[in-house]
Amino acid sequence: MQASVRQLKKLTITAAEATDNLKAASNNVNVATSKLDNKNSPLGVLLYDEASAAHIKATLKNLETGSEKLDEDLQAVQDNFLLRRYFKKKKKAEAEAVEKTDK
């Protein structure tokens, strides 16, 4: 009977700790939700300000376009007759390094 009472006390303590953890998590969620609802916070601006959202979309589109153009320019540089020898040497050195690691 005493062992059962001790186990019941342990179970009660564990349940109380779990309840405290759930309360703390709930408070954290409430704080995060209030920050999301605040239209002046960075997250609130991202969620609610349509002008900022449009600006971010335009920025991402410009980054994507710039990345594509940079890829084209880098390919052109590799095909340039003035720099072709450099890239051939680099490719040869990489191939030799791979051969050394395979041995």
C-alpha cells in the first residue's frame, strides 16, 4: 500500500511538471501570436503589408534574373579565348587530384 502511495505521489509530481511545461509552451505561443498580430513588427509587416510583400517578391525576382545572367557571363568567360587556358589547367589539376584520391 505504501509503495502504491509513493508511486501515486511520483505520478502526481510528474503530472504537475507536465502541466507546468504545457502552460509555459502556451504562454510562448501566445507571445508569438501577439507578435504576429502586431502589424508594426517585422513578422507582422511581412504578413500584413501588401506593399512590402510586393517589394520582397520583386527583389526575389531580380535576384533570380541576376543569378541567371551571372551564370551566362561565367559561361562566356570560360569560353573566352584569353582565359580558356586557365580553365583547361584547372580542369586538369582537378582530374589529377581525383586520380590521387582513387589510388
